Amino acid sequence: MKTFNQIVQELFNIKEEAIRDELSSKDIPNWDSMNYLLFVAELEKNFNISFTMDEVMNAQTLGDLRKLVEHRAS
């Protein structure tokens, strides 16, 4: 199983040391609508969880998504 940060690195092409919870689509050039949906799908598959559409649409930062993963995976 991959970690949250490994998935961020792979899909958004960000180095581990640059990953911070406050990063949003404004900070990550590869965070477009398609890559965001691929990211969400990879999180769901990797952690065996499902997000609601509201959760997906309202998440603004990596930290928002990390909290959702931690909440669902626990």
C-alpha cells in the first residue's frame, strides 16, 4: 500500500520535501481537474475508501484530503 505522500508525489510530480498540507491547486501546477479526479480515485483505491461528491468538491488543500483519508481509513 502506498502512503498519501507517495500518491501525491506520483500524480502531482512533487518532491517529498515539498509536500505540505496547505498546498492547493494554486500551488501545484499539475493539479488540474483531471489529475485531481485521478488523485481522488487513487486515494480511494489505495486506502479502500469512498468519498462523497461533496467531500471531493469541497476539499481545497492536500490537508483537507489527508484528513478525509485519515477519517475514512480509521
